[in-house]
Amino acid sequence: MTEVVTPAISASTTMRDLLLNCPGVQRALFAKYHIGGCRSCAFQPDETLGELCARNDNLPVDEVIAHIRESHDDDERILVEPPELKVQIDSETPPKLVDIRTREEFETVKLRGALLFGQDLINEIFNSWDREESIVVYDHAGDRSLDAAAYLAGHGFGKVRCLRGGIDAYSQEADSSLSRYRIELD
């Protein structure tokens, strides 16, 4: 497992920089302070953390920073590196792999044994999966799967991990036989 490195955070850090360096910050702020989950409590990319705290009942900036750091460190601990996951997939007891990409992406390229996330799978996970069985959640670039892994962990799944960098990093660092692709945004 890699060493946890928490980025520098201060009252003058913009929300854009926070989101870039601590991908789970929106989830962390919403969970504890109800900030960032809806239009009335949303934040702007150029808004600083200090400004955000000031307009939210003058939250103590140091307390919010401590919460963000703790949440970020927790997120970092559930990440699995692509080469480490390759070893696990090739073992006699591979983890359950949950792919949260679109059906089109899943049909294009996927990890061996992966299951496509959807309503039927979520029902199966909550109704019949062992909560102590290893689960790895992944997406294309690792930017959305952390929230999905945190959701499962928050519902009692004790061995849930998230693939750092998604299937894109996996195809570069662990299995070059997997096709890479880019997502085109309109």
C-alpha cells in the first residue's frame, strides 16, 4: 500500500484546487457540514475554503481543514494500485470487481470477472454478498469510483477498495493487453 500524502490546505485554497487534490472533499463536506450537496449550499470553483466557511455559519476553518485531511487520508487508504490488483485478480481468491462505468464502456473493455454496476447488482450486493469479502470498485479514470467505494464501506462492507486511476491506469501499469479509450465530451 502506498504512503498517504495529504496535500497542503489553507483558508486561501480554492475549491477547484481542493477538488483536484482531494477528490472526496465534496462528499466529506456534505457528510459533516451539509455543504455542496444542493444548489443552496453549493460552492464555486474559485471560492476559497475560507470564504466557504465564512458563508456557512462561520465554520472554524481549522476544524474544516482537519476534517478534510482526515477524510482524504481515509480515502487514500482504500485505494489499490493497478499492479497490486493484477496480483489479486490472478490469485486463487480474486476480489469481486464492480465496474461503475456505462454499459458501452463495459462492453468495450473490462477487467476479467467484473460485474457491471446497476440496480440488479446493487440489490444482489446488499442482499447476498458477504460484507467481509474483498470488493474492488473501478471506473475509467478513478474519479468516480472512490465515492462508490465509500458508499459501500459506509454500508458495512469492510473490505471494499477502489482502483487508483481506474481501468485506464490498470491498462497502462498492470495489463497492456487491455484496450485504452478516451471519452469524448460534446
